[in-house]
Amino acid sequence: MVKTQTSGLMLYGFVFGKNWKLSLAELLAFLKKKEISYELIGFSEHGCIIETKVDPSTWIKELGGTLEIFKVLKKVEVKKLKKEHLAEFEGEKIRIYGAIPKIGKLAKKSKVKLRKRKEKKKEEKIIMVIENKAYFGEVISRYDPLSQKKRDTQRPVVRPELSISPSRAMILVNLSRAKENLLDPFCGTGTIGQEAMLLGVKKILMSDNDSLRVKEAKKNLSWVKEKYGLNVEFEVKTCDARKLEKCYKKESIEAIATEPDFGPLLKESIPKKDAEEIISYLTSLYKEFFNSAYRIIKKEGLIAITLPCISFGKGRVYVDKRFKGFRLVDLFEDLPKEKKKKLRKTVVDEEREKGRKRIIAREFCVFKPIKK
């Protein structure tokens, strides 16, 4: 968390997606990458409030985990809320996050119509309750799912079974804090690379051990560059992620953002022993990748990566994240200890498939090399 004493400060709210911890981690990394001074006032499973002098209305296009950004008009302690605080919104429909009974009763008295989070209406007013304070706000920007869907489905090569979603790719790029160059050594059809291009990374480097995937990634990145009129350099080549030093110069890579091989596609839960065997095999692959990545990544570089965790019954098997030459970065390291009680260093993405819990979930992690 960055504190500031500058003038012209304003309060802004961010409405998070389903995985609020991942959304918060991404926002913190984004602010750090952009070197934006701010203070995190508070957060919850619904969103967060920050104080800054920078207008965040354009950030929505660069954040994969934020649904809406609103400007705070006023804040009131919940215990001091009165009918008068909602009176100015009489006749309007307001979306509320973190609803409490008191607000509902006051809304009825003041003839304010409250919308639930799941209702797909586009009200411009919001009330977000965080840490016993109610923040009244007006929406200044909103996530556009249609444009992202078109980008994902209209590109030349579409392979949903092999590709990470654009929103998750954006989150990975932001977690890597890449500015000058970014490498995805398990590029597949190039989703992470295309989102990095749109996020303003100056040079995109993609590679894969499968020459067919390399051809597909080239097509997709060329399409994105032309469609959006981007002035960005990109390079896609066939390269074994375990031997990256043969393809890239020593300490030439600023950041890596990638989703590696997750092993076999699992449609049903498997015994713990089988899950452990798959994770053990994959961990050996990841260790070779990290050993190779150590040679090409810069001293201050970061690796943002998703690692598989496999469900069995009521438990999960995780990858051992102790990789030689790297330390696991706490995604919430800038938060004070008292605000981190319910947060781990990593975030598991429990995205569901057709209403069912994923058998193989993603664990979002960031690693930093330990170099003298």
C-alpha cells in the first residue's frame, strides 16, 4: 500500500469480479507497475476503496478482474445512516454491494429501489459497504464483456480447450508488471501475448515446443496487431521451455507471464494418489523450466504463472512452490499485516465449468529470482 500526502485526493471504488482476491491482487500489481500513489482505504469480497489524485476511469480497459469503477460522492458510518442520506436518490435504482438490513429499511422509507448484484441492469449509482462504512458513488466506467468476447472468438485460431481466457491473461500480465518486454514460453495460441500487446508492453516474445502452436500464435498476434492498429514488436519461435537459454540472451527478459502444461484434461474427480502422481510429474517439468528461466530473466524480473491444483474428494493437491533460485512473492505484500488475515500469498481461481467445481483449478503465483 502506498500512502500519499498530495493534494486533490479523491475516493474511488472498484467492483470486483467473482474471484475478489484475484481482482485485488491484480489491482495492487497494476498500481505498483504504473507507479501510482494511492492509499487503500478498505476492501471486501465485493470490491475496494482507494484514495488517489489520479482519475482511474480509463483503467477498466487494463484490468481483467474489475467490473466497474465509481467515484465516491460521500461516505457515512453505517451506524449513523439515516433516511436523509438516501433521499437524494429517491426514485432511482441503486446497486448495492455488502447489503445490510438497515440500508434496506432506509431505502424503502426513502423510495429508493435497490438492485441485487446479480441483476444485469446498468444503474449509474452504487452503495458499497466496507468496514462499517457506506460509500455512495456514481459509476465512471464499466467493463465491456462483449468486446472482449469478440476478441477471443473472432481471432483466426480459437482453441478454448487450450487457451486461458482473455481476462485471466490480462491478470497474469498485470501481475508480472511487464513494461519493456514479456515472454510466454508456453504460448499455445498466444492469448497472453495478445493481451500484453493491448496492455502496452513494448515487445512481446512468445515460444512453444509445438511448432503448430507457434504458427497459430503468430496468426493471432498478427490479427490483433492489425485489428487494433498497434505499434508493437512481437516474435514467436519454437523453443523448449526447459532450454530457454538456447533461444534468448542471458538476463534479457524483464518479465514472464505464462500458463504451463497442466497435464491430462480431467472431467471427473480422481483418487488422491493419482492426483499426487500427476502433480509430481508436472513439478519436475516446472523445475526444469524455472532453472532455465533463471538464466534469462533480469535480476528485478518477475514470473507470473498459473500452477495446477487438482481436486480429490474434499481436498486438493498443490504444486510444491519451492523452486531453486526463486522466492515466492506475496501477492498482497504491500498490505499491512492487520489487513492480510484472510489472504494467502497466492490465489486459487475456482472458476466453475457448467456449474461444477473445476477438477483442475489455477493457482496464480508470482516468483522473483534471487540474484546477487
